[in-house]
Amino acid sequence: MSKKVSTQPYKGARDFYPEDKRIQQWMFSKWKQVIEQFGYEEYDAPILEPTDLYLMKGSEEIVQEQTYTFQDRGNRSVTIRTEMTPTVSRMIAGKRQEIAYPARWYSIPNLWRYERMQRGRLREFWQLNVDVFGIESLQAEVEMIQIIDGIFQAFKAKRSSYVIKVNSRKLVNSLLTDVCGLDKTQAIQAIRVIDRKNKMSLSEFAEAVNKIVLDEDKTQKLITALTATTIEQLSDQLSNHESMADLKRLLQQTQSLGIDNVEFDLSLMRGFDYYTDIVFEVFDTDPDNNRSMFGGGRYDGLVAQFGVDPVPTVGFGMGDVTFMNFLESHKLLPQIRRKTEVIIILREETSMGKVQSIAKKMRAENVNVAVDYSAKKVDKQFKSAIKQGVQFAVFVGPEEISSEQYILKDLMSGKEVKHGLERTISILKDRRLKK
Amino acid sequence: MSKKVSTQPYKGARDFYPEDKRIQQWMFSKWKQVIEQFGYEEYDAPILEPTDLYLMKGSEEIVQEQTYTFQDRGNRSVTIRTEMTPTVSRMIAGKRQEIAYPARWYSIPNLWRYERMQRGRLREFWQLNVDVFGIESLQAEVEMIQIIDGIFQAFKAKRSSYVIKVNSRKLVNSLLTDVCGLDKTQAIQAIRVIDRKNKMSLSEFAEAVNKIVLDEDKTQKLITALTATTIEQLSDQLSNHESMADLKRLLQQTQSLGIDNVEFDLSLMRGFDYYTDIVFEVFDTDPDNNRSMFGGGRYDGLVAQFGVDPVPTVGFGMGDVTFMNFLESHKLLPQIRRKTEVIIILREETSMGKVQSIAKKMRAENVNVAVDYSAKKVDKQFKSAIKQGVQFAVFVGPEEISSEQYILKDLMSGKEVKHGLERTISILKDRRLKK
């Protein structure tokens, strides 16, 4: 009975009031539509996972600092999921033999990370996860880029407003070990520095690289390669690498599909350790929101970590908050109307039996109709209907019931018409078809 | 890299492989369709809530025994949501003044309870929550029963397969205090015993009641009232009670809407303390699955606990597992096909550019198409397509590309036709319209 309990949601997480949920659902349903056109099927899994699942990838640091991890009442350590990749790998491994390949799976899970709040980062967020299992060839990567582009196109984004950068982990490894002669430990450290390259000035970056490499000549080679803007600027050892051939084919094929905003960037790393070959990342080109939005790549080794045969895998994960920021920045968010199409406003002394029968007939024709049973005066009901954002109102009282003629008022334009029930229903239905 | 990490989900929670998710989505979308026809809008909230939110209702016992409660990294006590009612009350209270009433809200959250596993009970489950705020009159209860019935009807359930029992908390209070003369403590204890009535024999029940009442005459009065099967069997004091008039009107109105399986049951209690007046509960009548499925009622006091003006509220919550058990018991689960309509099977040496252009044309017409890029032999691709459960396959190779004629094979019936691409697409689209 304490009045101290707050009406606010938990810090870093969002309440979705109907007007917020409507936007989220609109965004999700567009995502789903595009992905299903490519033959992907939805899956899901529990929000709680055994903590071991995350430790497996060697992400002890993230588990210890950024997760919601606790002991359950049976003393098992559990973690609220922070990403979907370990889970989907677990699920594929669990039915490794039964699944028909290529398997195309997607999910839109909510994920939790305990982190400091900043723009585009919340503690609870949703993330579209798209993965294809069982394709060894580059066609999997081509398809992922097609899907990503298809999603942006579905929201009417211009290709000049986003860029899809691609790279190859194998090529980077070759640069670090073959070209620059780094050992394994140095290479891992270098990857971490390169991953933060855009957050530093060029001289800071050179200094950070040199601290690892401890050799001016090697540092220079690395910097030259990493700042190359065309493939031609690279050394023969790199430009003749087999992964470079893959990247060129990827660029060609996506180009011929009309996707002209795919770029090669040798400095693109992607944070996660599990990527094995091609990686990609999508950037907003808006100067006010110029940032990495999301990415993905090939991770052929994860499923096998559960002790089954490996499965070639390519996938990406895209957060709801960053994508929504993109839509807002580029003014791609339309006004989304509520699904309730009409509200019945009752005059005093209206027969409930008759009102229910009118509403029932409308619903039988799939019209979404709310009845205002608040027993308030007509003008108050009218104001509430406008506040609720419903487009049409129908007035029902003793007179309408006896004449069987009803006023249908468009609350947006103020226009009204008077018809029998059948005609009223068909006006509402016709309007929907036109949408 | 340990092989000990299990591929199983956390105990008591479910993985939803695509074939499972498809059924869940089919069920949810039918729920949504019915509810939206009544003008309800979807909302959502974080899965983590401050633990105080659940303590507020005086449910310390549940919080201490059945919740996932832990300290976050900022030392705040948080609980994974166990039910949606406290959350939705918090949200309404948070925008008490801005919201237009009647407000009709629904949500399908996943909820977590740490409990022993048994049929129909899991640790993670989904629950449809439907609530209407701002209607004082009985029309809110009539609408809830209409919605519940509408949901069952949407799944083609016979009204003989479920029964909706109704009662009034006010009437029960009158029985306990006015008719039987119990004091407040006795009344609360009696409600708990009555709530478990169906789990005892009549003599066990009588004994349990007598232990509280300590008076043979009062016990007898209580038992007589609680086992009455018609309103006429009740004493005048009860049958003339104003809540009885409400119940009669509720039965009449639902009957006139064609809902003939609503029954009065004075022994119906509903567990939660927050109900203030009419309560209802839905039972499966199947002898093999004869059990309470879900329920709801009026709880006019909860929103006001946040220190704002009270809001009249009626709502119910329906779990996915119990509802699915009902559908299974009554054989109401259809075969649900996957959304991917066609798979393109590639012959050796097929031009990728051409395949992508064919798939792109199909997708532009909203056909869901997967391409088998696995590079396996045609018969292996064919077997995989059948295993994936896709209905149609299109074969593409150099010959098809040069003749521009494609075989469209129905993998279920084995029938095949050969046409140009346009005609193939229109066959696939026509088929969908017929569904």
C-alpha cells in the first residue's frame, strides 16, 4: 500500500505505451516481410540461458561486467541473454542431424546488457538476428547483403544514406602475419586497436599500433594498408590473396543486383572473436548520426563448439534502437494510425442489446470497433475518441436505432455521412482496401 | 571450448524451433485478430521490474518463493515479471491524466515463475493480458466474456467444450459476513479454503470450513450456499443482493449474445487479493483435461495504489500452455505450413546472376522464395526441400535459363507444370489467395 512505488520502468528499459508499441510493430513487421521473402523462418528461445553458454566463447569479460547474471533458486548460474548468436548455435547443434540445410532462421529477441546509458544504447533492446546455416559459398554473404539492403529499401531509405562496408578476417590475418610479420599475440592486440581506429586520430592510431608492433617499418606497412581506399593501393601480396578474389566477387555481385553502396574496407574488424572470414558492417552516412549501426559475418566454427560437426554460417544482428535512430535522422518514420477503425458513441438511454448487435455485425466483417461504455455525455465521448486517435465515430441512440440510419463521422476531416448499417460497414471496409 | 556446454534450454523453459514458433505465432495472431476487433491496442514493458512492484500487492510469499529476484550491478533488487497486472497498473498510473478512457489495452508478455514442473506449468510462459480501463458499468464484464468466447470461437471450439463461470466477490463477502457472521480474519481464511474446494472431497471441505468457522450451523449455511446449483436455492438475503442482480444481468446479456455456456458459481474465488467485484474463470469440460484454464475479473483499486485517482478496471490473463493443451485435447490444431512458398533448386553450372534475378522478380511480387545455394546434387537439394516442408520447387539450370521455361513442382502431390516465369509467379500467387 506504499505510495513510494514508482510508475517509471526500470532504468535503461522502456515501457511501450500503445503509441510506442505501434511504431515498434510497424518496424518489426516490415523487417519480417523482407526476411520471409528470402525464405527465412522465425525461431525463439528462453530469455534465461545457463551462464556457461556465454563463457564458452571466451567472453568472461563481458559476462563479468555487462550481463545480468545471478543464481537461480536451484543454485544454477543463469544469464539474461545478451546476444542471440550463442543461443542459435546451441539450437542448431542440438538438432544438427535432423535439420534440413540450408536452414534460414531469424528471430527478434529482446536482449539485456548492463551498460552505461548513451544514445542508441539501452539496457533492454530488441535485435533482429538473421542467420543462414549450411552454405559454404559466397552466395550466403551475397544474400545477407541483399537482405540488409532489402530492409533499408522497404523503409524507402536512399542508398546514399547508408553504406555497407565489407572485409575479410583471413585477409586481415594475412596482412598482420604474412605482410607485417606479427606473431599471434601481437595480431590479436593489433585487431583490438584497429577495431577502435575510427575513435582515434591518425597519429594516435599510429602510436597505438607501434606500441604493439615495436617496429617502425611494420607499423608503416600496416597503416598504409589500413588507410588504402582502393584495392589497387594494396601490395601484391594482399591484392592477389584468395580472400581478395572473394571480396571482389562480392562487390561485383551486389553491384549487379543494384546495390551500389557496398565498399571494401581493410580496417573493418567487427568486435567478436568468432568471425572466421568475410565480415560486414553498415554505417549511417548522415553527418549528424555518422556511426556504425550493425554488422555481421561468417562464423563457421561456433556450432561445432558443442561437439558436433561444423556448420558453415553467415549472419547479422541489427538493434531496434539504432535502426529507429536511422529512420528518425532520415525522416522515414510515417504517422502510424491505430488499428481501431471506428468507435461507437452512445447517446443516453441507448439499448445495450442493440449496440452489441451493431458492434457484432461490424466485427463479423473484420472491422475493428470499440464501444464507449463509459456512460459519459456525448461531447465527452467525442473528445475522448479524438484523443484516442480513432478515425471514425458512429453515433447510436434511440433515434438511430428506430430509423436504422447512422451518422458516420470522420474525426480527422470532420466530414459526416448518414447511412444504414450495411452501407456504413462497406464504407469502412472500402477505405481499408485503399490503404 | 569446453564440450560440456549443453544444447538443451534452461530447465522449464522452451526453445522454439521454427516448427514450434510457427504454431505459437498462429495462435497469437488469432488472439490478436479477435482482440483488435474489440478496439484493443497492444502495449509492452520491460521483463525486469523493481521488486517493490510485486511486494506492493502484499504478495511477499510469491516473491520469496516463486520469482526470479536478484540484485543488479547497481544493487537494486529486480524481479523478472511474474504477471502483467502490476506492470499495466503502473503504466496507467504513470499517465493517469494523459490517457483517454475507456482505454483498451492488451499484451502477450513472457512471464517467469520458479515452480515445480507439471502439466500446463512451465517456468517461462506467455500470457495474453486483456484489460479495459475506465468503465464502471457491467458492460466491461460483458465485453470481457464476449472476447473470451470470441477467442474460443476463432479456434472453432464448441461451446460445450468450455464453460465460463462467474461470481461476485461482493456476494461472497456478504455470504461470509452477513449470512454466516464471520469476522474479517475468518472470512479471509474461508476464501482460501473455498479457493481449494475442488481439490477436496465434500467432507474434507466441510471439515476445513468448520475449523475456521467453529460453528456447525454457520458451516452448514456456508456449504449449502456454496453447493447451490441454481440461484433459487440461495437464501433471500443472497438472492436479493445487488450483486446478484448484476450477475443475472451478466448472464442474460451474454446469453442474448449467443454465449450459452456462462454459469454462476458462488464457490468461484480466483486466487488474487486484488479483485473487487465480479470474477470469472474458464474451465475445459473435457473429462481428460477438466481443469481451470484461466480467469479474470474487476480490480478497481490497483491503479490508485500508485497514489493517483482510482480507475475502474476489468481484465483477464490467459496462458499459452494451458490454451495449447485445450486445442490439443479438442483436436483443434491444424497443420501449419511454413511461410516459404517455393524453393529454387540449382542444377550444376547455373549462372548465379540469372538465379538472383529470378528470385528477385518473385520477391517483388511478394512470393517467399528460398534458393538452395548449398551446391549439393539436385536429388539431395530435392530431398532437403521436402524435409524443410516447402510446398513448391522450381528447377533452374542452363537449359531452363536459355528456354525461359521452368518446372514448378508441387512437392506434396508430386504434380509438375512447365511455364515461363510470369505464369509461374502468378500460379504461386493465385494459390495463396485461395488459402
